[in-house]
Amino acid sequence: MAPAKRLLIVHHTQSGNTGMLAEAVLRGAGRVDGVDTRLMRAFDAGTDDLLACDGLLLGTPENFGTMSGALKDFFDRTYYPCEGKLVGLPYAVFVSAGNDGTGAVREIGRIANGYGWKQVAEALIARKEITAGHLSAAEELGEAMASGLAMGIF
Ligand SMILES: Cc1cc2nc3c(=O)[nH]c(=O)nc-3n(C[C@H](O)[C@H](O)[C@H](O)COP(=O)(O)O)c2cc1C
């Protein structure tokens, strides 16, 4: 049997909203057989975790028009050790924002291009308080990502 694909969810949350999305993404991914999904806080995740994954989901609040400092710190710590080693890694993004979220998505996209990653799903932006609709969209994102990995689509 082929080894399970590994999906890594790296996220930061300050007041819990992105955390709720991350848990929902994890639930959705858990519906798919043959994928090991790991949910980590950005401050706890590092180069080894990144190099070991087959797919990546990144979650952050939008802070001051961009990603949280914690997610930026994750990129700052892992960029050089991973440079050139993760080209084509499938990834997607989910963002919790007060009223925008596009700045965080844009800046993550620029950084992801630097790593050579491939965006495989449209970014999920949950504005204002987290709703049931946001949670179900996050579950769908996790499930779609895990399905794509399990089926070898990406
Ligand atoms: C310091 C700070 C800066 C923020 N900047 C933005 C922003 O630029 N755009 C936006 O839409 N929301 C902004 N917000 C609102 C947060 O993105 C929003 O409350 C989000 O749901 C927080 O996610 P969390 O609960 O996962 O920490 C900001 C919040 C804080 C605390």
C-alpha cells in the first residue's frame, strides 16, 4: 500500500477565529482516507514539518493589512532551509478578517511564489464573526485538499 500523504495545517490565531477555521479544516480533511493531517501553531512549526509534508494549508488573521507576525515568522525561519526543496508543493490559504483579508492573501501568495509552491484552491476569507457558513467552507477546503492529495491530483 502506498504511504499516507501528509497534509500540514499551519496557523496562527490570537482571539480564536482563525483557530475555529483551522479546526474545521482539520475536520474536513479527516473525512478522507489515506491522508495524515497535522494541525500546528505557526510558532511551533518549523523546517522539518514543512519538508515532511505533501500539501500545506496556511491560516492567519489579517493584521494591519497582511498576515500575522507569527505566520511571517514561520516563513522567515523556514525559507532558506527549504529553498528549492518544495517547488510545486500544493497549498491553500484561509484567513479570518474584520472587514478585508485580501492583503493577507496577497502577501502570502507573494511569499509562496518565492518557495515555488502551487496554489490549488481559492483562498477562503471569513469576514467578521465566524459563521456556520464559514465553518462549512473551511471543512470543504480541508476535504478538497486532502482528496486531491489522496487521489494524486496535485
Ligand atoms: C492588531 C490587529 C490588526 C488587525 N488588522 C486588520 C486588518 O488589517 N484587516 C482586517 O480586515 N481585520 C483586521 N483585524 C481584525 C482581525 O483580522 C480579526 O479580528 C480576526 O478575526 C482575528 O482573528 P483571530 O481571532 O484568529 O486572531 C486586526 C486585528 C488586530 C488585533
